[in-house]
Amino acid sequence: MAYADLRAFLDDLGSDLIRVGEPLDPRHEVAALLSEAQVSGKAVLLENIKGRPGQRIAGNLIASRRLAARALGTSEDRLIETYVARTGRCVPPVVVKDAPAQAVVHRDPADVAALLPLLTHYEQDGAPFLTCGVVLARDPATGQRGMGIHRMMYKGKSGGGRRFGILLANPPLSQFLANAEASGKPLEVAVALGVDPAMLIAAVVKSGPQGPDKMEVAGSLRGAPVELVRALTVDIEVPARAEVILEGHVLPGVREPEGPFGENTGYYFSNVSPVIELTAVTHREDFIFPALVPWTADVDTLLSLAGGAELFGQLKSLVRGVVDFDLVPGTCSFAAVASVRDCPKHEVRRLIHLALTLDKRLKSFTVVDDDIDIRSPREVAWALATRFQPARDTVILDGMEGYVIDPSSAGGAGSKMGFDATRGAGAAFDKIAMPKAAVARARAAMTAIQGTAT
């Protein structure tokens, strides 16, 4: 099912949506509620924001594989397969005249914090941050469209109420800014807040200069073209059905302290970053403000789909026998597990080398046989405990590029490690199991018991 916008997705969730009427403060309390609610695997709509009559906040939108599957109109067991198949196609966006996102217009906003419920997430965060804005720009050198999710720190009164610091550590937008600054010009940008989940996922897909347009990827993921409209003060097309749009430009040559910020690593991170100055804010009449709390299951799901699925596809094409792959939740995409079938030991070692060099974020990689459920920490730990010998089965790569937000990679250098926890040919490692018929009978009995209890 294609969701035209965020509210269509929320309306369809039914019991997978938790509605919260308790008035909560955008400073810490909203983020704390969303963090506590992660265990449910459900999305959350906060309908009463302290000091913000009539405003709402939606979060935990893809806090589970179940929600991600609903966002893409598929099942959990076909989630990765569906994602890979759809990202191989492209559905170009369409330009429309009707733009709910521009129903209310604020030109040269004097105080963005007075308009929007900007969230402060963690205790030592230096200011409110935007964490799930889809930043849109065009390369001034080539005209190529680019989009990505980049954290943005609200500068408050010191920035005239309409400036944000933005971490631009990754391409293509980092290159777009470099091209603009080379000619001494600002980089025009727009930030879409409150988009449908498929577009949010598409925004973090890796896409180089020769790769697909992420807006076309968003169309393929959602199963329908993204509707775009021309922004009012910058020459950029923006999602017509977003909840909020920020328009502005990145100031050339300006760098200011940004942070501290509770990052997806689970640590505070500060930087000296570029600055955006807004020229307009537009929004729907009754907008829903989006929230994505760093270092939570929302981020895990985003990275697992956009980063993990892509690497899975690469590894399957390069090494015979790769069956499954997943980024380990809670590890900021620094750790992954893969399963293989009929894969010789020397090929497992090659697989480890490939995975650790293809993705600069990946720091540890474990390979198991296909009788192991890679999404079960207990089973992966069991395979490591019983099929792995450290001196024989460890691969260490030193002198590698560190990832920018990894606090352990001082100076940008790091090392990586792989673990071969496969059985190998001829080894007697049959996993104990009960007869399938007995298991089916037991599950049926438990279902009946649980039904009676309720």
C-alpha cells in the first residue's frame, strides 16, 4: 500500500499506534516517553504538548521491523527482499500544484522555536536538535538533486532565532556545499519534516554521483511517485505533502561550534559545522511534528534497511552462499552478522575482508552457518562459544579509516575485526532439535492456553 503522507500512515496503523494525551514538555520529556515506548514496537502520537496548544508530535515511526514492513506494504519475512527489489527500480517524482505543506507561510521567521516544538533529547544536549529532517539541495556545479538526514542544532537568539548548525559529514550534500563555497556562494537548501516513512528510509540510502536519485528511490519504495512543489524562497522542489518545510541557505565559509549532542553511538558528540539561515517556514494547517530519538530502535531499523540491505546485496553478488545479513541493533551499524550455506572456510575469510572494507562504518563482523538465527543474540553467542577458536578464526584489519562519530577512532584511524563462527566441512556440529511435529503441536497448545487466559 502506498502512503501519500505521514498522516495516511498513522491513520492506517490501528493498534500499532499508541496515542498519548498526557501533556509532555518538548525539553526531554517527549524524548523520554518515546524511548520508554520503544519496547512496544509501536508508533506513538503525542496529542498534547506542554505550552503548544493544538500541536502534535509523532515518533517511533519505524521502531520495529513490523512497522517498517507496514511502511513498505510487505511482510516482516519479506522486508529485506522487498526493499532490495524496489530500490532496483526508479519511480520519478511528479510536480503538482496542490501543496498542503505550504498552507501556512512564515517568511523570514523571527523565532523558529516559537513556531515549532523543537525537541531536546538527552540531558547534556547543548540545544534543541532536528534529527529526522530530510535535507534537500542541488549541486550548483551539476544540478544533481541530493537529499539526506543531517542533524541540525537550533542556534536560538544568538542566531537571530532562525539559524541552525548542520553536520554535513557525508556526501552528496557535503560536496554540494564545497562546490558552492568554491564560487563564494551560499548553498540553497530545504528541509522536509514529517514525511511518509518510505521517504525517510530513502533519505539514508547510499547514492553516489552515478547512483539513482533518492527521490526516485522514495517513489519506488512507497509504490507511487513523490509529489513535489516548488519552494517559495529557494530554487528547490520539496515534498508537497510534508508536514513542515524549512527553506534557507548554508552560509558560505561559516563554521561554528555545534553540540554537544547525544549521538546514535550513545555518546555526546560535538563538531565545528556549517550554518543554515532560514528564509521561510511553511507548514500544514494542523501539522504533526516528527521525532526520531537518537540511539533507539528507530535508528537501528533505518540503518538496517538503508545500509544493511545494500551491503547484503553487494556481498551476495560477490560471495557464493551468503544467505542472510543484519546489522546488530544498538551498535550504531558498527557490528553485523551474516549467515552462509555451503561456504568453504577460505570463502568465509574473503567474505569477512569484503564486508569490513566495503562499509567504512562496520567495525566487527561475525559469520555463522544458516542453522543460526542471526537476529537471536543467544544463538549467535552460542555459535561463537562452540564453533569459533580465537587464534584460528579471527581476522584483524589495522590502519583502517575510522567513522566520524565513533568516539574510539581518535584521529580518524581505526581497526576492524571479523569472526568466523562457521562449522567448516566435515565437522560434527549438528544442532540439537525437537521433531517438527512435536513443536507444532506444542505451539498450538500454547496458543490455545493463551487464548483461554485472555
